[in-house]
Amino acid sequence: MSMRSGGPGEVPAETVRVARAAFPKGSLAIRIRDELGVLFTDERFADLFPVRGKPAWSPGRPALALVLVLQFVEGLTDRQAAEAVRARIDFKYALGLELGDPGFDFSVLSEFRDRLVEADAGRRVLDGILDAARAKGLLRTTGRARADSTHVLSAARELSWLEMVAETLRSALNALARADPGRLVEVADPEWFRHYATRAEESRFPKSRAKRDETGLRIGADGMRLLEAILSPQVPQELRDLGPVEILRQVWVQQFHLVEGEVRRRDPKDRPPGATRLVTPYDPEARGSVKRDTLWDGYKVHVTETCETDVPNLVTNAVTTLATVPDSVMVEPIHAGLAERDCLPGEHWVDAGCPTAAQIVAARREHGVELHGPIRADTTAQATGESKAFGQESFAIDRDHQQVTCPGGRTTGQWRQALSHRGTPVIRVQFSPADCRPCPHLRDCVSSPKAVRRELTFRHHDEHQAIRQARELQQTDDWKERYKIRAGVEGTFSQGIQRCGLRRSRYQGFAKTSLQHQLTAAAINLARIDAHLTETPRARTRTTHFAALRPAEH
């Protein structure tokens, strides 16, 4: 199916007349069209469609991309969004359609999303709105920006361990039953129809630990028997390549092993790490993770937005990752993505745990961005003790001569390059036992009761200075006051959750979840631009009635 071209054009006069009469005060869709004009043209999505074939609905006119965004703004299903294009005057106005335009079948939206997913083109939708906002002076990217991440639940239901292995086996059985029912009947045990014909439910499994373990081993043995039968060389390759069969194989490798010919569940230390461990057969890219007291199966989304007072705060970047990816490794990819689209801020305010010495230096050197966020304090015993006289900051470092002098005046030249446990370049220094042993402050200077000399590990010059300056700066009242700006990103998550269902993926799979987050960011931007146009004040932080009674501090 090829793309049916259509220029942006003007809104038909009759559509304008009826829309103005029906919406004398306007609506979000009408105001967005009036202020930003045509957001999406065919050229932005031309590579998603072949040049030959039956003409498809144009993504530019009517703007399917805009329909997807408006769908997220109002929380509509595909059917409801297609009906809105057919029946709502403000949608026809935004899309530049005649009043009698019949619209399109709702399946067109699903097909267009699939094309966006296949080409990893979801960001083009967000960029289309950002480009239009920039042209109208509604986007400023050289000032301050803030970022944070939040968890996203998988579209598949959360499963207990017994539910997960039982559903994995049931999924494979159903796939084989569709592909080659005759072969499966030859392999299947009659008991399998009783155990795996219906959905696994936790309420149907035994309650006692012993019986649950027995049930788990029975499921493991059944799955192993099926795998042995299907993965044999005599079975056609297309059956072995079935997705659910491959997922069954992976889960069984991760959860079970053979001990003297019998199936046993792997010990926790023998199972793969969370980054590779499957948690459901219906969303194999979802991962289980934990952050403080929150446990979830799914993904994580990292959001960056501008934070200015006289223009709307717009989301400039939304990155989806597996749930197990730590925030600390995402700073450079986020900056690279912002730089690629000319959206780099001057100051980037992030949460605790994100900024490291290397990232502060790299952001400043590679992108000209000042990265701000709480730096982990020096928690060594020498730095947190009562005197604090023997912390690393108390040692004089002479990098030119590769020497370090302790507070007691002793100097060492035992200086060597090394790697930290995280793989980052560091410098390790050791003092001589002959100098440290007679020192009256030895026990205050070293943390181990058996140690007879002090050892230091510190970063290279730029990173060492960056951490030192950041820690000093963060002790000032001015920095603490400025850092309050970062808390506003929590409101963005709240808006995304309440308006667009950000907390749970609408679709299964990483690629579709990523597209959802791009559309959510675009929808938030449209809502915020509309609020700016109507001079709607930003919501104030909610305070409970009891908290409002707190006495003022003097």
C-alpha cells in the first residue's frame, strides 16, 4: 500500500464557519490548528510507505500522526478516535477536512502505528510538535531543563512464579496446537489437558510450600518433555522456530536444570540476573525490577522537559528502557539525543543517583551542559568520623609530581593508575607502613583495625575537581533553592499518568511501548501549549488541610 499524497491546504470555509459557531470559545484541537498550523506533512513520513501500490490514507492529510496525538490527549481508543474524525467538528477543523468527509476505518491507526514502530519513527511525531512550537517562540531549549524516570507496568498481567512457568508452557502448547495439532496430540500427556487447557490462576495452586514445590517440578518436567520432543532433529524447523517455543526454551534454561536425570528448579544464585530474566511469556522484553519499595514488571521511561516561567514547559525527550537499566547510565544517551535535535539545555537538573564525576565532566566538555544533581557524599569512616580530619579532602595532592601529603606531613610517591570496581580510571596511592605505623593518629586515619598504612583512591584531575566543586556548591542555600525546580517533573509524570495512562503500557513489546511514550510526550505538549494559549495557570502543589496548619518556622 503506497502513500496517498495530500498537501496541507487550508481549512475549508464551511468547516471554519460551523466550527466557529459550535465552539465560540474554541477547543484544544481548534486552538492548536490556529496557533501551530499544519503540524505534520507527508514528507516527514514518506519513507514509511512504498512508492507503488494501492494508495493509503495520507499521514499528513488527514494527519494520522495528529490523530494519534489527539487520541492520547483525550484518552480515546482507536474506534473512538476514528469516530471523532468522522463526527466531531473540532477534529475536522484541526485536520482541515470537509464537513462531509467520511474519515477512515479505525484499523488505519493500528496500521500506521505499526509502520512507525517498524521504522522506529515515533520520535518524528514528538519532533513535529517541537518544531512547530519552536517556530512560534513557544519552545526555549538553551535555558534550564529537568529530567527524571518512572516505572511503567507491562501490558501483560503480573504473574507469580508458578503462574509464569505454567503460562509459558500453555502458550507453547497453544502455538503448537495451531501449527501442527496432529504432532502435538502424539506428544501430549492426557494430564496436560487438565493442567494447561485453561489460564493458570494463583488461586488454583496449592497453598503449602511443599505442594507448591511439587507442582513447580511437575510443570518443569512437562515442559522438559515437550522441549525434548519438539527440538529433536526430526521435527520441522518451522515448529522449532515458533516464538512461544523459543520463549519456553529460554524460561526453562533460566528456571530449571537436570540433576542426575531429574528436573530441578535452579537455586536463586544460579538464575540469570534481572536484566536477562524473563517474567512473562506474553511480553518477553519486559523485565522485573525494584526501586526502593516499588517492585514492577515492565519498562522505564526517562523524560526531559524545559522549565521556564514565560513559555510552556515542553517535553523535549522521552526515552524508553528496560526496567533494569539504572538512571545513572542514561545521562549521555539523553544528551546525545537532545543534541541531535538541537534541544540541549544550558543547565540540566536531575535526580540523585544520576550525576557522576565522569558525567558532569563529559556533559560540560561534549555538550556545554552544566549537569546538576545531588552528588553522593563521601561516606568513608575517615570523612564521617567525629574529627573528619583524615578524609580524602584533607590530603594534599600534587599531580605534577605524583605525590600525596597526609595531614601529618608525611609524603608518598607510590602513585599508580588503576580501574575502580565500576571500570572507571582512578589513581591509587599507598603510604609506607614505616611512616604510618608510628603515627599517633593511625587508628583514626585507617578504617581497618589490622591496617598499618593508609591507602587512597581518587579520580583524575577534571573529575576530582568536578566532584569537589559540586559537593561544596550543594551545601549552599542558593543551590538548594535552585534545585527545587527539578521537583516539577513529578507533575509531568502525574499529568502523563492521569491523562494518557503513562503508568501502564497499552501494547506488548518494547518497541510499541516506546512509541506510546513518544505519543504521550507529544500529547502532554499539546495540552500544555493549549493551557498557555488560554492563560490557564499552572497547578499549585497540593497541600492537605492538616499540613496547612503547620506553624511557620522561625
